[in-house]
Amino acid sequence: MRNYTILTDSAADLPFEVLQENQVGVIGLVVNFQNKEYIEDNWKSLSPGEYYAALIQGEMPTTSQITPARFMEFFKPYLDKGDDILYIGFSSTLSGTFGSANVARTMLLEEYPERRIELVDSLCASCGLGLLVLDAAAKKAAGMELDDLIRHVEDRKHHVNHIFTVDDLNHLKRGGRLSGFSATMGTMLNIKPILYMSGEGKLLNIDKVKGRKKSLHALVDYLEKGVTDPKNTEVIIAHGHCPEDVEILRSLITEKGLATKVTPVTMGITISAHTGANVINMVFFGKKREETIQKN
């Protein structure tokens, strides 16, 4: 069996040490924050408290895609040591980063014609991408060959459910996912949207409730609809520095017996630049995404 390495990007929102423990390499996305460019580095350059406090105060970071040149620099050491590459990347419908990886692939295959550089568009974001990558790493560790793993990931990605809610509607307004009027009225009326990642990798609004507490209950309702094997399900909660709400959500999931493991993770600087502070993104393997959100 030819040796290969799994790679991803920091949109996976998992601690870098967790990825490294699972033999996954990671490249950092780029965020422009307070007139300075940061390459996401697992909170080495910024603390979560500092970053999220600024978001609450109205700071609006912007993001930039990873360039083909950086991808080439990222991929080359693995190719030089004789490894093939499987890169599982941030949804192409949300970022041009996957396109940059494809450009780098084309250029590098001219230099390394004997190597394989395989790219999978995850159609995922945040810990949805992270969950998919960890599943792939487990299959690789169990001996799955590259072609079989690619087929596995292409199938499994449609079963990664992302159900989330945000606290600050202004970030969705800036991203064009909510009109200015809706954001203003929603803020005044304490309306909280429930969103999900579609099968095409797009962010869509599927519901709305009044108040934060009801939004947490709504997340659990969708988990209950979408989970297929509660006794073997891990739920990852990626959050925007709101541990108290995470504990409420964890208790609700546990009380209903909907998962065997609930793992909180602080959302990184890239994804939260588009969602604001106090976001809660609940991800899990279950039914196909559209089946989870179907109305009864």
C-alpha cells in the first residue's frame, strides 16, 4: 500500500494538537483583524477572550482565502518524502480556498508526476469539517487504502449535519445572508435564527425562535430528528466563547440520551469572523442533511 497523508485547513475548528495526534496536517486560513493580518494558528497569536470581546464590541474581521503559493508550500514537504496527499477542504461554496488548492495541485503534479494529490470538497465548515477529517483519519489508521477512503469520505460528507444558531445578526447581514431590515427587527424582537449547512455546502436559514433558550432547545430537536444511532454518536459543539450555553446544550443532549459523547470546542477566528460571538454550531453524523431538516 502506498503511503499517503491526510491534510485539511483550519476551518475544521479543531485544536491543532487533536489533528496532529490523528496524523492530520493543517494549514491556517487568513483573517484580517484590527488592521493586522493573522494566519490562524490555534490561538497562539490571539486569545479567545481577546478576540471574542472585540467581536462583542462590534469588531468585524474579514477573511482571505489561502493562496495557491501557500498551498504549494504546504503540500511540498509531504510530496518530497514520498507521500501521496488527500486534502479534505473547507466547502467551496463558502470560500475560494478549495479552488486555490486545486490550482496548487495542478502545478505540483507537473513537478511530481509520480505522486497523487487528491482533493475532496467537504461541503462542510467548522467542526463539521473536523468531524469528517477525524473519521477519515480513523479509517486510514485502520488500514483503508486511498481510493477506498476517497469513496468513503465522498459518501460520509453528506451525513455530516451542521445545525447552529447565532446571537448577533449583524454578521449574517454583512455576509448577505440576512437583510438589514431583518437583522434590525430580529435584534429588536430577540429573534434567533436556526441555520444549517445544505447538501450543496451553503448556509441556509431553516427556522427562527424567540430567545436564546428556545434556540438551544431547537438545536436539540433537530439533533433528535437527525441522529440515527445515539449509542454510537459523538456531537461536537463549536461555540463562540459561550461556555455556559454550551453546558445547557450538553445537558439537554445528555438528558435525552441522544449521544454517547458531547465535545465542546471554541470556534476559531476564521469561521467566527462570519458568525460573531456566542454562535453555537452543533455537528454530528446522522441522516442525510436534507432529511434532518424535513418538516414532519
